[in-house]
Amino acid sequence: MKKNEVEDQTKDLKEKVIPGDPLSQGEIVDGILTVEVGPLAAVKESKEAFEHWISHRDF
């Protein structure tokens, strides 16, 4: 079985959101803008990409 290599996405503790720790409005807006930079696909495109991934993955 082949393991998928995943990029280490850990952050410094100061960059993580801790439950009960309030965020400023600026931090929330920055987070939303960061996510919106990524690719956005329609449902049909997402389904096709998922089906392509399923059919081409290695075991």
C-alpha cells in the first residue's frame, strides 16, 4: 500500500486558533481572504476531479 505524502502544515502555536481565544475582526477578514485565494470549482467540476482522483489513486 502506497502512503500519500502530505506536506507538513503545522504552524507555530501563536498562529493557531485556540478554543475560547477571541479573534479580532481583522483576523477573521484576513482568514477569509486567504481561503478565497484558492481555486473555486463548481459542484460538477468538483465531482469530476474527485472521480478522476478515485480512478487514478495507487494502492
